[in-house]
Amino acid sequence: MTFETSKRIDNWCKRHQENGCVSHATAGEQFVYKFLPSGIVECQTVKCLCCGKEFTDYVE
């Protein structure tokens, strides 16, 4: 099973970094992703490890 982030998740991460929340970690880690597949939709959540903000998208 493979998971791909939605365009809305990608756009949220990009805008989040553009608004000044940038990780200074050596490996560049800033976001943690959670994927919850179901028979109807896939719930995708991304969380910023720096400030704690989250965004959830439901992909059909």
C-alpha cells in the first residue's frame, strides 16, 4: 500500500513555511504525516513539529 499526500496538504505545508514557521533541524524534519484509509475516504493529517498546528484533508 502506498500513500501520497493530497495537493491541499502540500499547499498547506508550503504556505505554512512561507508564513515564517521553518525548521532549523539539520535533516529538515518539520512535519509528521498520518494516513487513515477507510472504505469511503482517506483521512490525511499533517502536523508541524515546530508550532503544533495541524491540517486535515479527506481524499476520496
